[in-house]
Amino acid sequence: MFQMSQSMFIFNVILSAIIGRSLASEIENKSIRLYINQIGIRKLIYGGKELALLIFSVFIDILLVLTSIVFYYAVLVHNPNVASGIFYDSNVSMEVAQIICNCMFWLITIFLVMLMATRLKTLVCVGVYMILYIIMNLMSYIDGIKYLSPLHYIVVTSSNSSQIALSTMIFLLYSICAGILFTHIGIRKIEKMDL
């Protein structure tokens, strides 16, 4: 169920809409001025919003995992043709790696859409993110450039290959670098904006 939620990409679209709404709409209707007058440092405003969204994303991730486990035992355990009913089997490392990689992908989504929200309106952010998601999905299957796509690492962890641990560690490093880069650019953009 957890892998299915990632492949449907509806959670990513909803997350991008929430992120875009949290920053782009406040810039658009000038309500961000209240924060600027009270806090004064735009870097803290941007960082605080990003941190709140990161915590929200991790909470939703944990909730989705718990819901998946509950439904697995409530519904599928009674149908041996579909599920084994065993909680801990040989695929547990792959499943944990999938959960970690999906969570890291959601964090990259937050960093990327927050950066876009400094310049674009909410609906435009969602539309651009959907296009970028499709491009990332296509890139993950093209040799040579597939390592630039974050979705490639999710595909590798889903394939149950021997490279799960290595791919998860590389994706963790990728997520940290992307987060630092997108946050730095976003802070610089919001500091230069005339709000």
C-alpha cells in the first residue's frame, strides 16, 4: 500500500499544493508582511516555513506507514492468496528502504516547491511540479542521466536488488545536497524580493 501511494503520485501533488499555498499565497496577498514586521529576518521566515512543512511531511509519512500496517493486518491477513500475514519476512529491509526513500523524496519535493513558490503562484507551482515529476520519472529510466533523477533511487529500492543499502545512502546524500542547494537559493530569492 505504501509503494502504491508513491506510484499514484497524488500525495506528491497534494503536498506540492500545500507547500505552494503556504508561501506563494502569502507572498501574493502580502500577508507575509506581518511576519516580516514581527520577525524581521526573512531567512528565519523561510526556514521556519520549511521546517514546519518538513515536520508535517514526516508526520504524514509515519501516519501512512501505520495505516498501511493496520490495513494489512485487518484486511489482507485473512486472504492467504494475497498476503502471507507475516510481519517480519525476508523483504523487510527492502520495505524499510522504500519508506526511507519515499520520505526523502517528499523532503526533496518540499525543498523544490518552496523554491518555486518564491516566484510562482500556487497553481503554477503545482503545475510545474507535476511536469517536473513526469520528467523525473522519464529520466529515471534513461541510461546516463538516471542518477540525476530522485525517482531512480526509489525504483532501485523497489527492485529488491543487492544495491538497496548503497542506493539508499546515495539518495540520502543526494537529498541533503538538494535540500541545502534549494534552501540556499530560496533564501537568497526571498531576501531580494520586494515584499
